[in-house]
Amino acid sequence: MSRTRHIFVGNATSRQSPSAGTTGVYVEFPPRRASFRYDQPMSSPFDSLFRPFTAGALKLPTRVVMAPMTRSRSPEGVPGADVAAYYARRAANLVGLIVTEGVAIDHPAAVMNPNIPHFYGEAALAGWARVREAVHQAGGRIVPQLWHVGMARKAGSHPNPEAPSIGPSGVTVTGEALRPPMSEEQIADVIAAYARSAAHAMTLGFDGIELHGAHGYLLDQFLWEGTNRRTDRWGGDLVRRTRFATEVVRACRRATSPTFPIIFRFSQWKIPVYSARLAANPTELSELLAPLAEAGTDIFHGSTRRFWEPEFEGSSLNLAGWTKKLTGRPVITVGSVGLDNDFINGLFQRERAGTSDLDTLLGMLERDEVDLVAIGRALLVDPEWATKLRNGRLTELLPYTAEALATLS
């Protein structure tokens, strides 16, 4: 009979059992035979979620992705054993790819909370090495989401309250002009910081990176006309506004390898301007995405609040579906999967969300409109969400409640 496995996650320096003086936790995983035989014949209604997926060097055991969700549980920017165990629990339960919460690149104004993890510095990188090892031991793959919040950061925010916030035009998403436009030197510094974090990811053995170009943060601020009012080479029409993001993609590619997977997350909406649009029609969406694909993006992550909503009139395709059709690149779809309200209500307004059926989603996968599915709150509240689904334990699926935000369960 196979037995439950326990893997130690902590500061032990070898693969042997932890010795006195080491700190950490044991993570309990299901038996390997039950959970890791992805080659077994499938007979679940949810088979399409559990097929393997390959895109270049990225090889995933399932189509289930853990969506990036800010947890702010890394004091002084250093992820600990609890963070490693949190991600490993999902990897042990049929989540093929973990996209970490947004991690700060090496720039003083990158984030606005001292507990958001860094992706630079000896201590933080050592912590991330342990996270990566725990996820790999559990059978999953993992990429860090590289993040700079730009003008979403309030002046005086920690961990570097003395650092001024920056943005392409110094304008917030709501239109407040608070700072001068970024200088050429500042732009170059931020591009280099992204590249350094990408290099760290490859050195530490991560399976790729995701660039957070969505939701009104720095990369998105360059893409959107509402926050990019520049008339130089970093602004102008839609194609010209892609320049900063494409230079970041190129810099990350140069800092890693020709085959190191790069995912680019983008959205139409911004926090809190949910009606914002980067592209009003498929032609404009193509103009936005083509330079990013040419620069070296391997996979696009089209962030929507409700995955089932069509992006443009006259077609049932959602944002990810249109992205795949226009670019030919693999795509991740996301947006309240498995729940009956969107994440703005759940995370910001702290509303409860019940479970919902996945018929529409499964149809998208079966028609090859999308390739991967990112799960947010359903996985946050229930590490076993995918395992329960695969094994038909639907009555055991947990509804999302705001209390799930209080711990790294």
C-alpha cells in the first residue's frame, strides 16, 4: 500500500533529513501512485483539464494553472517555509503550473508593501530556491510573476518610503498627474531590473517567468493611452505604446536563453477603472499583441474578470481565445473559474462565492480556443480543488470566503 509522503521545506542545506538547528515545516503530499500517474486512461468529465501540455521548453502535467494572487506573507520580502508549503500543496494536487504572486523586481519603487516578496537579494533568492524545490518535488512547475506597480504605489509606501513612485507620464490610472514622466535613465534602469530578475529565475531553476503587464501596473501604464501621454519614442499610438513592454521582453530574453519560457499577462481593465480598454476590436488587439509576440513572448495570459464573457461583438471568443487566434501563441484563460461571482467582489468587497459548473470552460478547451486555465480564489481556499475535480468529488468543493485570505492554507 502506498503511503502519504512528507517533504521537509525549510532551511536545511541538503536533501537529507533535517538536522538540529534547521527550521521549516513538513508538507504532506498524496501518494505518488494516486496523484502522479498522468498517463493513466482518463474517464472524468473534466479530462480536458488534465491532459499534458507542452510549449517549447515548458512541459506541464496538466492544464491547471494557479493564478497569481498577492498574499503579502513574506516579511522583509523573504519567502519562508510557509510560502513554500503553500505553493507545494497545490502542486501536489494536480496543479500543473504555479504562477507565484507578484514579486518585486530590483527597483526601490517596485511595490508598496514590505511583506510582498522580492526577487532579488541573497535572502529572498534563497527563499525562492526553496519554494522552487518544494514545488518540483511535489510534481509541479513554477514561474515567478515579475512585478512593478508604477503609479499604483502611493507616495511614502514601504519598504522604501523615500523612493518616488514612477510611471510613463507620472499619471495614475484615475488621471491624477502626481509625478514627472519617467526619464530615459529611469526607463533603462527598470528594464535592466526586469532582466536581472529573469536571470535569477533561470539560475534558480524556475520553469520560466511571467511579466505582469495587466491591471494598471507599470507595464500596463505604458500600454494604455490613459496613463501614457508621452510624445517621444515611448508613447504615441497603440503600437508605439508597446515599446516599453517589448523592450522588457527582449531584455529578459537576452538575460536568459532562447528557449526560456516567457509569459506575458495583460488585461483590458485596470484597477479601479474596470471599463478601460486597450483594444476596441480585433484589429487593435492584433496591433497590441504582434510586437510582444515578435519580441519573444511564448505564452499570453489574458486576464479577465469573467472568463465566459465574449471579448468582441460577433464572436463567442473571450480575450484569451482572440489572443490565440490572432498570434498563434498558446494562451492562459482566467476569470472567476469555478465560482459564481468575480474576483473584485470576492477579494476587494470580501463577498462569499459559491461553486459553479465548468461546462463553458471545458468547451473552450475541447475546441482548442484556449490552452491553459488559471484558477484563483477556488485554489486559494482549497488546495485540493483540482484533485477533487479529477476524482469526481464535486460535493467536497469549497466555496470561497474572505476568511481564506487570512492564512496561507
